[in-house]
Amino acid sequence: MKKLLVTFFILLVILPQTAFSVISVYQFDDPAKEARFNQLVNELRCPKCQNNNLADSNSELSIDLKDIIYEKVQAGESDEQILVYLKDRYGDFISYNPPVKPSTWLLWYGPFVFLLIGGFFLYRFQSSHRQDTQDQQNDEQQANSMLEQWAKEAKDQETK
Amino acid sequence: MNKQLLWLPFAAFIILGLILYSGIGKDPTKLDSRLIGKAIPAFSKSLLLSDQTITEKDIKGPALINVFASWCPACYSEHPYLMELSAKEKVVIYGLNYKDDKQDALKFIDRLGNPYNMIIFDNNGRLGIDLGVYGAPETFVVDKSNTIVYRHVGEVNERVWTNIILPKMLGTEGQ
């Protein structure tokens, strides 16, 4: 049983890597270029598909684009040059890393705005809550002093 | 707590509702073309029906450039309307046979007719990529000065022609 488990875990570690090496059909002499290629196809989006990066997509267009990126990486073009080439053709849609510009302000800054609004309400809620507990304490004190007063008065009457 | 603040969730609901409502009916698969207002990208390609090679200078606007392929189902249903456009309306249409097998493309034209002035044979799809093509059929509207003024993704039919493409073409002719 123990052996079986060990084999299972070894397979778990090895299998994804072999699967990956099957997919990658692009041959590089330079590992740095290969790393750049892998990063690019992981960050770029397939224009034909709605939510798939180039690396995961097997559509005809993605294969063509990967071929082009491979040629350009091999030819020594920079990441920037390749991005400009693709954005000139497919627009910002191609990149999963949208640029900061007026139409994407909501996307980039929206979360911080919501965080601020949430923080504001949390602060208000907390401070009103604190006020409530203070009021409660005051009430209790008042009630206690009244009780004491009554007890005293009752005692006074008894002695009379 | 302040009573007026109770209106805030309601206001937030209305605003969110308006934002989401404005998205209804928009097709997220339709991308804007980067080529609007730009010249036809430079190319040198052979024709489908002859061995002649043409470049972007051989395209004379105002015209349509229709991206089609025999593997594209919508191209079959679009084709009869393109035949009608070229025959009745005398529209100049250039075909861009996109990533197709030559024999299949020839069969397609043979069977359905040829509405095109010229058919550019883009077997490796590189001209398509230069045009930002991401799915056939696509139709580019080119004006008199060979500038791309509009790109339509999907089938061209009578409704698309009269409502969208014709106004764009007339706009260019009025200049």
C-alpha cells in the first residue's frame, strides 16, 4: 500500500512535466529565448477565443500567432517589439495585461475606490457601535444609581 | 445610524443596473479593428485563379475586401448575397481566400460562383493576420483613397449591407 502511494505521488510530480514537453513543439538553442517565448504565449490572449491564452489554445489562428512569435523571438526581437506587432493587428484584446488609460481606469482603480467606500462604511459602523455601547453603559450606571437611591429611601422609611 | 444612508444600496443598485444594462446586446466576440483609418497593409500575394502576383497597389477602392474560406460555414450562406451585390449593385469586391486549400477553394468558387474582381490566395494566413482577421467571414470597406473605413465581422446580408456597409461606402464617395 505504501509503495503504491509513493508511486502515485512520483507520477503526480512527473506526469505534468512530460505532458508539457509533448505540447512544446518549438525548439530553442537558447534557454533564455525559450523562457521569453513561454512567458509571451502565456500572457497573450487568443483573439479567436474568449478566454484562452495562446499557449492553451489550439485554434488555427493561435498556432499561426505562436509560429510568428517563435520566428520573432528567434530573430532576436524584443518582447516590446513583438507586443507592438500584435497590438497593431489585434488591439489591447490580445494582452492579458491591459494598459492604464481612461477606458481602463475603472478596471485598474475601481477596486481601490470600492476599498475606500467599504472602509468608510466600516469606520462609520464601528464608531456608531462604540457610541451605542457607551450609551448602554451610561444607562446601566443610571439604573444602578436609581436602584441605590430607592434602596436608601426604603431604608430611611423603615427606620422612621 | 443616518437614515439617508439607507438610500445608498438602492443608488448603488441603480448605477450597477445601468452599467450592466448598457452591456446588453453587445457581442463580446466582436473586436474593434485597428486598421480603421489606415491604408491597406503592404502585401504581395498570388491570385487564386491565376499565377499572377498582386500587391496592395492593385486594389482600387471604393471596394469591399471579403475574407472567406471553404472551411467556413457562414461563408456558404453569405456567398449568394455577395453574388447579388456584385451583379445588381455593381459593387467591387476583392476576395481574400484565407488559410484554405487551393483545390477546396477552387471547388467553392466553381460551385457557388465568383462575385470577386480578384481573389487573393492567402494560404499561410499572413495577410489575414496583418489585417487583424480572427475569423471568417470578415468584410473590410475600403474607400476611394484605399483607406480602410470599416470592418464587419460575420455574414454580410441585405440588412448589414443597407444599414451598415452602404452608409459607410456612401460616406466615402461623398468626399
